Amino acid sequence: MTVTESPSAVDAVRRALEIHEHTSSDGHRQVRATLTLTTHVDCAPAQLWPLLTAPAELPRWFGTVTGELREGGSFEVPGGARGRVLEIESPHRLSLAWDRGTGEDPLLIQLDPEDDGTTQLRLRHTALVDAEEFERTGPGALALDWEVALLALAAHTDGWRSSCLAAVPVPTPRWRRGEEAAAFLRAWSVRWAAEAIAAGVDEATARRGEAETARMHLAP
């Protein structure tokens, strides 16, 4: 893997967005949004895998997960989300049904080995969202929690040491209340608004979603 230096952890993730709008028979407009976050982590898939799947390891960076992390098992995570484990291919692929309280969404985490012993981590989350809600909040409302989770994983593993010039902060609750966190959250909101524009959302709508995403995540 050839690494290009990045000035901060904000840009250690590559982002992509696909959106498809459809109208149900009763006239309800919905958007199916697929968000993909891709990053390189400076350790092998076998080293990363237990951090994603072992109940004893998850609290060290993500939070306490209760339930059964096996195929067919159900679990609950911090923040009120829950899920089901659909498929496990250790140490490369974890397929989940992710429930944010609005129905189950497909969530895929893929770990692909690189020739130099690092890992390309790809997180792909597909959500069905009310169209008006999506226009109001944009994709960042769905994505920023994943941005924080990848930041936490990188900080825990020192996994972005090859790709970041600046130190990777640990997103503790105290950090989340600080100025650096506010700068990260605003920057991520801007980047997801840009992905929305690239996916076909008009700029004015995307910028309103950017502002609302930042407001939601910066609220005390």
C-alpha cells in the first residue's frame, strides 16, 4: 500500500454515498442511502478481528456490547441501537442487521489484507430513511457516529500512524465536549455534504443538511 500523508485524522477515511429515492403506493417518499467508509489500519485483519467481535475487547474502544456475538445472535450497543449477527467469516467479514429504532439496516464490515501487513477496513451501512428527514439532516446524521467509531478504533490501535501527520485523538466524553471535537464534527459534516452533492442532491439542500448534522452532534 502506498500511503499519502494526511494532515489530520479527519481525512484518514474515504467516503462514498449512493442514494435512491422511491415512492410507495401510498405516496410516501423514502430514500435508500448507502454510506461507505473506507480506511487503512496499520495492523493485520487477524489483529483487528477480536477488537470488532470479542465482548472483552469492545469496551476498550467502542463501548460495552451485550448479547451474543455469534451467527444468529442478537446484541445491544451503547446509544440504544441493537442488532443481529447474520454472517461471520473470520477474520475478514462481519455482516449485521443494525436497528436504530426505525427497522433493521444492512451493515457490513470488511477487512481486506494488504501486501504490507496492513488492513483495508470498509464499513458499508444501508439505511431506508424518510425522504423529508433525509433532506433535512443529510447523510451525515447517519455517518458521524461511524466516523467517531473509526477514530476510536484508530486511536486504540495506533492504526493511522502511517497516514496522519497529527496525533489521533481518543474520542472520550470529555473530548467530545471540546473544541477539537467540534472542529472534527464540522469537518465531517462538510465532507458528507460534498458526498451528497456528488450523489445528486442539490447544493442548497446538501448545505442545509450539513448545518443540521453539525447542530445535532454539537448540541450539549
